[in-house]
Amino acid sequence: MNVERWAAERVFVYRHPVDMRKAIDGLAALVVLELDRNPADRCLYVFTNRKRDKIKLLIWHLNGYWMLYKRLEKQRFKWPDWFDGDSLALTDEQLDYLLDGYDLNGMRPHKAVSFGRAF
């Protein structure tokens, strides 16, 4: 399978806890109703439950959805806290860190600074 064919264009993390009984249609509805986005836009959508011990990923691939599910046995996912609205865009690297259990809150890059003139 060619991974490049289904790689996500962008990654969006949904801010609020989700009932993990939701399947593909329920998560796709959240993307439309809460994020005002098209769930078949080749972006990856990330959801978690209230306890942050379960995570679901939703992405469109060619002619259908993939839904990946991970359940932690003892630890919790460290949810980012720098949301601007109901979702947060992550890089692929940040998603990998989140799924591996890293706390992204302490790994934020410096904010960009721009100057009108040097001196």
C-alpha cells in the first residue's frame, strides 16, 4: 500500500471530549456541525474521551473512511491547551508526539516576531 496516497493534508484536533461510542458517521457529523469542515477533505481529525485514555482518528481515503482507535491501559493522552476555537491544527510530528504520550503544552515553538525595521 502506498502510504503517500492516503497521507493527511492537515491534522485537526477536536477540543471537546467525545463519546467514544460514536462511529464514523457520528464523528463525521461532528466535523461538519462543530468544525464547519468537510470530513472527506483528506484531513485527519483527532478525537478523545473525557478521561483522555482513548483516541480516535478519522480520515477519508479514496472511497471511504478510515477510523483508527487507540485505548491506553494506564496513562492518559496529554491534550494541548492552546486551542483557538473548537479545533487545533497540528503538524504530523506533533501528532506523533501526542500519540506517543508527550505533553505538547511544554513543546510549543517560540512565537514568530517581526520588526518594521532592524534598528
